[in-house]
Amino acid sequence: MTKNKSVVLAIRTDEENPNHHLWNNNGTWFVHYTVYPTPVTKQRVRKSLKTKCLTEARRKRDVLFKQMSNKFTLAY
């Protein structure tokens, strides 16, 4: 698979915070992250993980970030 180098994905993790990039919105867990479609623009992405379970939300976040890291260039 060839990475899409035109989009840069910003995913910074905090090893001391297992809930990084997660937030609870009225009982449903969401993931949020930033992408840079061009060098001068950024886009904040917020996506429902469609679960009320924190453990499931962490798993879904990790799967999503793994899939995206294979597709986009990462910025740290």
C-alpha cells in the first residue's frame, strides 16, 4: 500500500493517559485528531466510536489509528 503523502496526520500520544484522543459526549465515546491536508491548512476530525464502553472506545481508537498510520504520513 502506498501512503498518501499529501495528507499529514497529527496523532500525539501520551503514554500516561490511556484516554488520549478520546472524549465522552453525553455517554457516547468519540475520537478526535488533526489532519493537515496542505502545509498551510489543518482539519480537526471528530468521529463517534458508537460505544458507551470506555474499553471498547480505546480498542476502536487504536484500530482506527493503526489503519490511518498505514495510509497517511504521520507528524509527531
